[in-house]
Amino acid sequence: MAATNTEETHLRHVETDVLIPKLMREKAKELCDEKVQAFNACCKESGFFMVFKCREENSALKACLTQYYKDPVFFEQCKQEYIQEKMEFERTGVPSKNRKQKLPTSM
């Protein structure tokens, strides 16, 4: 019997320690997109010397990501999103990545 309230949903160790943090990393990268882009651009321009030339961009990116990784409110938001996706999968049997794909135009 599936839980109807997300607060009642029991999460396994792998969900709280692996899957939800993975979702947090993906969302944090989106939220820190400007810093991700700046770091990537610096690396492309610097080539082999990126380790030395991109320290500032790397530090800014790490600070932005860490801010989200350590935020308990952000963790809770990601946890609730994970639970909703899990409940939807249990209801439909369709993984979220397949639900989010666009339908082919030649149907």
C-alpha cells in the first residue's frame, strides 16, 4: 500500500544518502549555472594551465555549490521532489526521465 502523504513515505538509506544528494547536485549545478559557465569558459581558454589560471572561477563555483549542499531547507525541497517522483513512478511505472521527454511530433 503506497503512502498518500509524503511525510509518511519511508526512505531507504540509499535514497537519503545517495539518490537525494545526487538530485541536490544536479539542481545546485542549475542554480549555479553562471559560475559553472564561467569556470568552463576559463578552462577552455586556459587549456593545460587551467589549474593555475582558473582558481578564482573554481573557488566561486565551489562556494556556490557548497552553499546549496549544506542548506537543510534545500535538502528538504529536494527530498520532497524525490518523494513526489517516487510516488509518481509507483503509480504509473514510468521513470521521471521518460515522463519529461517530449512526445514525437510524428504520432
